[in-house]
Amino acid sequence: MDSEIQLISDGDGLAVIGSPAAVERFLVSEGLPSKDLGLQRLASALHIAAGAAQAGSEIAANSSRWVKLTKESAQLVDKYGLRTSSKTGLSTGVLKGNSGQIGGFVEFAKRPGSLLTNPALLSGAAGIMAQLAMQQAMGEITDYLATIDEKVDDVLRAQKDAVLADMVGVGFVIEEALTVREHVGRVSEITWSKVQSAPTTIARTQAYALRQLDGLAEKVEHNAKIGDLAKASSEAESKVREWLAVLARCTQLQDAIAVLELNRVLDASPEELDRHRLGLRAARQNRLEHISRSAEHLMTRMNAAAGTANTKVLLHPTASRTVVRSSNHVATAVVDFQERLGIESSRQLLEARRWIDAATEVRDKALETGAVGVDAARRVGNETFDRARSVTDRLSSGIAERALRLRGDDEEG
């Protein structure tokens, strides 16, 4: 069975299991980057599972690789027609070919000793796949935190709030537990006892950061005057990255706890591993949706502020530009954050309407229609020109001269 490949997908990754040569051929033919799945880590848990001898020999005989599912690699699940189990949520199949070639057709495992026919081994493999997916997500968050101006540690140290200080300490404890896990290969009761209260601290910090984002949105929403709106928008621009960094760190630590938790369940209650894995996945999705709602709420308020600023750009060019610029900077920060955490966003950045375009439009209408042009200017700018209402000709000339002067300043700037 050198050409047989066993495939497992959990929606986040794809496990490719078979003889080293067959696995290598498959990955090369599909152009897939991969990392070691590490099925050998299951050996310590197999002594309490049925069919331990067969499972052990299955692990020893096969190579196992893990592929992160992207939009491209996810198509393999459809391409090879893997069958999904409603109980485990896993899509599985056995890919076979002739004369050592992979790619002929998919069958569903019936061979005794196959990984896919051993519930304990299949469950354990899925647990390891979930851990790898979470570790991948943690790495992406690390990259995200390294690219923003304020490193999360600097942000946290700058805060005087005890809830944030507590999370810094929890982070040290979790990182220590991960280090011990890497050296020992499992999560002992002692190691787990050190971190099992950490989720409460992390959740408290996450809730605090979400309240801060909501507060920024409320300040923008409740300011009607363009000057106050510009001030609130600038504050949101300066603070949003900091709180997004805190939320990213919370998510990273929650993923780390999940990795340790799966290891602990595998060691202590392997029969519950499937249910626990699915529960952790649902809980993570709920957390991300909660974060996404707050981020989208802030973006909606900033977008509305930019729209208001654009209607007032004629009389308040500096403040209006500040609002629109801040809105776009906040949107860019939020979209980057969502992408790194795997949250989809359809938000399109608002393009600011240049002051000179608005001024030119009003000037042209004023010169063309006189008094009617005054009404046009009022509609575009959403402001009134009460003091000039009685002198239409003067107003038309004044608008034209002002627009031309501003055009010249804009071109020189």
C-alpha cells in the first residue's frame, strides 16, 4: 500500500498520512507547503485506547504532514470528495493510485489498522491538528504585533489599570507552561494547575479592551460639531491600535490555553477529545465574533463621521480632512487586525472628497446661476451663508476668488 494516502481535514488544516515517499509525492504534486504533524505524540495516550498495538504500528509505519488550509488548498477537500462526519466534523478519505502514483480515486477506509478506522487514533490526530492550527494563528498574531508601532508589551506597561497588569503576569505563566510542554511532550497535572485560572484573567482583560473600543465609538457618535468630531476622531485614531493590540494578545493567550487544554484532555480523558476540540473551536469563533462586532461598530461610527465631514468640507476644510483621515486610518488598522485574526471584513476604505473639488463645484454653480449658486453651495456644504445672502453678486465673486486662491495653495502644498 505504498501509494495509499490517508487524508483528514478539520476545516482549518489537512493531514496527509502515508508512507514517506507517497506523502512527499502528493505534497509535491499539489504544490503544498507542510509541517510535521507529529503523530508520535499520541503514543503516550494509546495505552488506554483499544487496539493500541495496531495503532502504534500504524504511527511507526507512516509519515504525517500538516497543511494549513488556504482558499487554494481548501479546494482539495472538494477535489478529492472527502466525506464529512457529522459527529466529529472531520472530512476523511483514502486516496489511491496505481504503480506508485497518487491521484487515482478516493475510497473510504475499511482496512483494519488504518488510522481512519481507529476512533482513538483519529480523534488524537484531530486534536493535534487543532493544536497546530492554533499555534499557526498564534504565530500570525506575533507577526502582527511586531508590525504595529506600539508593541503590545509597551502598551500594557504604559497602562496603570490592574486588569492589564494581571494579563502581563498571566502571559508569563502561559509561556512557561508551553515551554515545559515542548520539553516534556505532555501537560502534567502540575503544569495545568498553574494555568487553569488564566482564562478568567484574559476574559476580564478582553472585556475591558472591548469597552474601550465601544467608548471611542460613542465619543465619535455623540459629537455633532465638526470641531468636536475632529477631536474625537483623532483620539480614536491614536488609541485604536493600542486596544486592538491588547485584543490580539488576549486572543493569542486564549489560543495558547487551548493548546495546553487539548494536551491535557488527550492525556487525562482521550475519549472526550473530539467533543472538547469542537467545543473549543465554537468558543473561539464566538470570541472572534464578539470582537468583530465591536470593531465593526467603531468602523461604522467612523464612516458616518467621515460622511458628515465630507458634507461640511467647504466651510471646515481642516477639521473635515482630519475626520476623514482618522476614519481611514482606523479602518486600515481594524481591517489589518481582522485579517491577522482570520476575521472577514467587507469594509471598503472611504475615499475622502478633496476640498478643492467641493470648492470648484460650488464656484462653477455660483458663477453660472448667481443666486441659485448660493443654494447649491448650501446643499453641498450643508452650511448656510447667512451673512452674504443680500449680496448675491458679491458672494458669487467671493466664492470664485476663494476657490481659486485655495486651488493655488493646494497645488503649491
